[in-house]
Amino acid sequence: MRWLLVVALVIVSCARADQAQAVDAGPLTLESKILLGNVRGRIDHLAIDLNRKRLFVAELGNDSVAVIDLAAGRLVHRIVGLKEPQGVGYVPSIDRLYVSTAGDGSVRAFSGENYAPSGRIDLGENADNIRIDLATNTLFVGYGAGRLAAIDPMNHEKISDFPLPAHPEGFQVGRNTDQIFVNSPDTRSIVVIDRASGQQSANWPMGRAGGNFPMALDDTNQQVVVVFRNPPRLGVFAMKDGERVAERETCGDSDDVFVDSIRKRAYVTCGDGFIDVFDTERASYQRLAHVPTVPGARTSLFIPAMDRIALAVRATAAGPAAIWIYRPVP
């Protein structure tokens, strides 16, 4: 009987080795883990200073923003005293970091060199996602019960305000168009804003699909990629009119999605403990991989210039808070 047990153990070991090889041979390779130190609670969005290779992490539950040196693989600074930081954005032309806070509805500015405070814009309440239009040097921030602010980062002043039907979640600024696409989960719709007029130009109802939080733009195919939480689905829509191009099942509790235009893939990071990888080259949007991570790790940043994905892993009983760095392959 003992020899049977040995044979069984060998078979199981081989099977596990094969599984490990399959994961390693997939579209994402886990390259490193960078510890965030004594950080508790929810982690929100991320941004990058490419020149210094510094990653900024909104530690919402810790009322702080971590500064990670990706080249050295370690935490180098922490900005404290914030009230529920949610969004982060870095403007390279003026070397300045911006942080939006839900707790007091402000957008704080910090020097990119030493992270000293350098300005503040008060929006009112629940300042959330940040997007930066580098072509016009404009900062966009979703906030309140239904507003999108355009901010001049040079002068720290709000230059325009776009009305929305409800609080905005994930949104994206079109590169080759004057349109801004905004997720409005409370109204189960995607709102399209015309930047020139400052008014809503379209509203795409999502029907029974809800929880549309993450959004990315596929500029190559002129499509809007949105992920829903209820039920967990990935939806692809034509930029010109909102026509549904594709719909696929995906992981649950999603909070970020990115398009890899080089490899023609989309990456979805989810709080249920997975990264889903989709093929954007074909209209069917076939899922290529269902990569296991850690429950609660739902925010991330794809950094095309470094060809890396940074995944925010919150502290749990199983381990401390960290940033996991993935390398897309091949």
C-alpha cells in the first residue's frame, strides 16, 4: 500500500508542476512584490511618474498616498494627512502630483521632486477619479452627485464644469475626438460629453447591466471597453454611436480595465482574486486567461512605457499590503 501512496504523491506533484508551468506560460508573469509597510484598509487608484519610475498608490483606508520606486523595488515616501484619497494623477510638464479625496472633496497638488504641498482646489464633495489630457494639459476630476471638473494645473483653478445625471465613476477622455465617455452606474448608462459645447451629447442605456465602474478606450478599433459588476460582464461599444460590439463573462468585483494596443489585449483586474485577459483583435473578445491573484486586489495600472502591470494588494490575514508587478508575455 505504501508504494501506491508514493505513486499517488508523484502524480499529484507532476500535475501541480504542470499547472504551475501553465500559469508561467500564460499572458502574465508575476515578476516581483513590493511591500507597502504597515498599511490597512482599501487601496484605490494608481499613477506613474515615468521619468523617475515612481508609482503613486492611493491608500484610501490609510488616508495616505504611497510613493514606490519601481527601479529599486521599494517604498520611498508616504504622503499622509489626506482624507480618503481615491484618485491620483501626475502631470509631467509641470512635475506635479494631484490627489483627489472623497473625505473633503478636494484635489491636492504636490511637488514631484519632494512631494511638498503646492496647491489645493476645493470641489465640494467626493472627489473621485482623475484623468489627465496631456495634449491640452487639462486635469479632469469626477466629483459630487454628478459633476466633472476640468482644472488648469498651472493655475490650480477650475476652468469648466460638466453636469452629469449621477456621480461619475470610471471615465476616459478621447484622444482623437472632443468626447469624454463617463460611466454612470447609478443610472445604468454611459454618458458622452462634448468638450466643445460642455454639454451631454449622448446617453447610452445599459439595460439590465449594472455596476459599470471600469472603462478604457480602444483607440485602434474606436471602441469603448466597459466592465460591469452586476452581473460580471465585459462590454464593448462603438465610440461613434454606442452600438454593442461584444459582450463576455468576466471576473467579479472589477475596478480597472486597460487596453494593451501592442499585444491587442485587454486586462481586467477584479476583487474576487483574478486578472482576466481578453483578445481585442477579434470581434468576439475571446478570454485568453483567468489569472489568479488575491481577493480584494481590484485596482491596478497598466504602464505601457514600462510594459508592466502594477496590481494593488490590500493587507489581509494572509499577508501584508503590497504592489505586485506583472510582466505581459510574450
